[in-house]
Amino acid sequence: MRLAIDLAAQASERGDVPVGALVVRDGRILGVGFNTRERDHDPTGHAEVVAVREACRQARRWRLDGASLYVTLEPCPMCAGTLVNSRIARLVYGAHDPKAGAVRSLYQLCEDARLNHRLEVHGGVLAEDCAALL
């Protein structure tokens, strides 16, 4: 999570919302990302999506079975959907997002039995440090 916090700081330095994420499998970092919406003029430039895209390129496949994603802020609906679709096994997030959180705060997309994949979710990890970035 500390690396995700460092990545979030990079987003802030570039004028984006300070959110950072990384994908890890078997102790190896497959992908990292921070918000790039403002820089790239791209509404999909969320830290989670950026990290998952890089991880998929590294793994040379779209399924990230057995991987974990660490992110400083509870994922939004788009990002939660990305985690489900990429088959991420575990999500660890820092600050809760009462405005757009789709994992625990507003929705529970990552644990929805109606979807074809569910994730193990751990929220509130270093929450105060992560929230202080926002």
C-alpha cells in the first residue's frame, strides 16, 4: 500500500486526483498506475485501469488469476467492473469513497453473486494515510 501511496503522489504532482494502484502476483509487481484522466483527457484513466492494463500486457493475457490489486481509494463502478472482468483474486484498498465507492460504500460489485467472478476484499488499509492525499 505504501507504493500505491507514492504512486498517488505522482498523480497529484501532475494535476490529477491522487489515486495510485498496483497489481501483484506471486510477490511480483505486474503493473502500476496512477490517475491520468486530466493528463490524457481520458475518462478511463483511473489508477486501477492503468495498472490492470499494464499487468495484462506483462502477463500476456487478460485474465489475472491469483493476482491482488492494491489501491489508495475504494474503486468506482468502472474500476470494480475492470477487476471482476480481469479475474483479479483480491482487492486491498485504503480510503472508503462515500461518493462513488462501488466495493463497499455504495455498491458491492466485487462480491455480487450475480456476476461471474467475485473478489476477496479488504478495505480501510492505511485509510488515514490514503485519505490524507485527497
